[in-house]
Amino acid sequence: MRTSPEKPRHPGPAEPTRHQPSKKEHMPTVVIIGGSRGLGRGLIREHLRRGWDVIATERHPPDEPISEPRLRLENLDTTDLAGIDALAERLPRQIERLFVVAGIAGPTEAIGQVSAAEFGQTLLVNTLAPLRIADRFADRLTTTGTLAVMSSQQGSITLNNDAGNETYRISKAGLNMGLASIAARRGDQRTYLAINPGWVRTAIGTEHAHLSIEESVPHVVDVLDSRQGQDGIAFLDYDNSPLPW
């Protein structure tokens, strides 16, 4: 998973207590779409550390395999509709959390210089694919489960006051709008979240970013934990503060 450069936001000094279930407790299940590298890989490790059972998808084998009996790996190209439907049928029906992380940077040129093919591919991967997965997998969630997508501060129309990454911005704004539409259409008691992980040192964030994966991911999971069971939709920063749409 890649992230785009953003102005850093710093979480407060207080850190929530992270509950570790005992062996006798029910282990909740999270499905992470896009777990081969970067933030997705970090999210796998963090959920395992907190006692979750994890089902994660990979498009390509990771550089560093994770050997853990509570981790189940599935191969998935997020743009393959048949593959999405096949995976949906293999998933258990009582998932507590779905997090769609996979995405790409897209072209960096000004929008007037971007080809139709480049633009279409970016929106396919960053907008349509996550939304199709969210909509088709939603019924596998518990009635009060959480459906989250990895968004970006750059997807905020209100905060779009600097230049750059126009295609990426458009794709993430579309992702936010689509998630809001899914939540409105379904009108259920599930929690719908668009989350900004911050400016993270990944392939897109570059080595100049302010946060490491290890610094960002625990706070992202804290946000997920704190919002569990709260129905409705929110666009949130990794420190749990609301972002304007």
C-alpha cells in the first residue's frame, strides 16, 4: 500500500490501552485487502499482535512472509471482479472488520497532461475496486461490524489548497464519496470509516515522510478500535480527529 505526501499530524501523548484477548475469548476476525507490503503489511502485524484472526489478500508474494497460524492469506487482484466474488464466497459470515488498503499513486503530472489510460487505471484501482469490494463484502460483516477504506487527507475537497498529485486526489475524493453513498444506501448499523494514515515512509510517501509504518499503523488501529460499534460514517485522521470531506 502506498500513501501520498501530506502535512503531518501528531497524535496526543495519551495512548489507549490495547486489549489482548485471552485464549478462552472469541478471537475477532479482520479482512485486510492489500497486505503484501507497506501499510497493509503493518496492519496485518498489528492486528495479530492485538489478538485478531487475520485474513489478508496479496497480489504478489511479500518480501518477508509472516508465519502465524492466525493468519490466512488469499490471492486477489482487486480489479478482478470474478476474483472478488469468489473470495466473498470463501469468507466467513461473521467478520468484525473489513479494511480495504490496496491502492496506487497514479501519475504525478498536472491533470491536463494525464492520459485517459493513466487516469482510468488510477480510478479503477483507487476508487472503483475498493468500493466494489466494500459493497460486495459488506454482508459478510457482523451487523455492527466496521467497514474501512484507506483514504488520504488529499481526498478532502475542503483541504485542497495546494498543488500536486491531482489524479490521486481525485481518486481518493471519489473513494470518500462512494463510501458515503454505500453507507447511505445500506442505512444499517455498521461503522463506515475513511481513514488518513498520515504522511508515511512508503513507496509513495517517500523517505522524506514524517512517519514510519510502525508509527502510523498502531494509531490507525486505535482509531478502528475506538469506533467499533459506532454506526454511521466518518472521515478521520490517524489521531482520530475528524477531517472535512
